[in-house]
Amino acid sequence: MQTRPRAVRVLLPVLAAIMALAFVGCSSKADDAPLPDAATLLTESAATTRSQQSVHLELTVGGEIKELPIASLSGDLTNAPAVAAQGSADLIFLGQKLTDVGFVVVDGDLYGAITKGGNMQNFGPAADIYDISAILNPDNGLANVLSSITDPKAEGREAIGGSDAVKITGTVSAEAINKIAPQLNATAPAPATAWIREDGDHQLAQVMIEPSAGNTITMTLSDWGKEVTVTKPAT
């Protein structure tokens, strides 16, 4: 009467081992699949990016870039029906770090709260500080950065924001850098890395530019095409 339970106890570990081996085999097969052509993937992602009008952005600065006094930024931005953005940022101001500074861009003006939870102040035309519309501009923004990467090479696959992406390295022209961030005043090409989703319409998941040795700007993108509603602050 005890033969069946004993047999089951013996078989269960064997079946578990077989399933584990099968899972590992499938994962290895996916990871080892040939990488797509880097130049083609960049072209396809640039076309997708060029058609987008809104996105959630996480920006981080590694090292020190004096022309860009931002440590990090998190926000939603849109170019349609008009340029607008909202979020928060960690800024470097007069040698001190201001944490979680709220900002809003609406009707062409930049509003910011210098202290966390403080009242929003109007700092005037946003373009005088940074033209945030450049990021999604089809001619000057991220799409142009992707189109301007030379000598691209697919390095592997990495998970970005919970989705698999192909990592592509290359060099981006100074002209493309200055179009999306004029304050950098780039005078030479710079190393660039793009992470592009392999599935669907090949959305850009992340891009990193190294304008000077050891100093990087990384933009992680998600929620492409999301609805962004920005309310003008009361001042």
C-alpha cells in the first residue's frame, strides 16, 4: 500500500530537476540568440522616437558637468498640443545640492519651488534655462541622437525598466549633442550608448552620452505616448 506514495516521493525531485534543466536551457537559448544589426535597430528606433509626443523621463548625471547643474530629474513631458512638463529634480545651486525641487513648464515659462513643498515661482521663459521641447523634437532631440550614432555595435541584452533591451555602443556627433543640449558646447564626438527594445516598434529604453571623460548623462524613457496633463501653478 505504500509503494505509490514512495514512488511519488522519488519521482517528484526527478521531475523538478528535469523542469529546471529545461527552463535553464530555454533561457540560455534566448540569451544566446544572435543580436540584431545595430545600425538597423538604431534606424528603426529613431523612426519610432521621431513619431512620439510624450514620455516619462528619468535623467541622471554621473560625475560633474558644470554646464548642466542637475544631479537627477524625474518628470513627464509632452510636445502636444503644446510643450509642457512637470516633475522634480535634484539641482546643484551655488555649490549646494537642492533636493526634490518641483518644477512645471507650461505656456513657455518655467515654474519652480526652491524648497520642498514651497510655492512655485515663475523663472521666466523655460528656453532661456533649458528648452525641454528639444528632447522630443523630431529634428533636434533623441531621434536625432540615435540617427547620429556612428560605428554602432550591438553589445548584448540588458533589462531596462523591466523590459529586455539591446545595448548598442557607438559615437555621437558634437552637432547632435549641441542640438539637444546647447549649453554643453560640445566640440568633438562623444561616446554614446543606447538601449533599444528588441520587440514591437523598438522603443528607446535608455540612452547615455559621455560628453567628457568619466562624466555621463543618462536618460531612461518609459510610458511613451502617455497622456500628460500639466496645470499652470498659481503664483
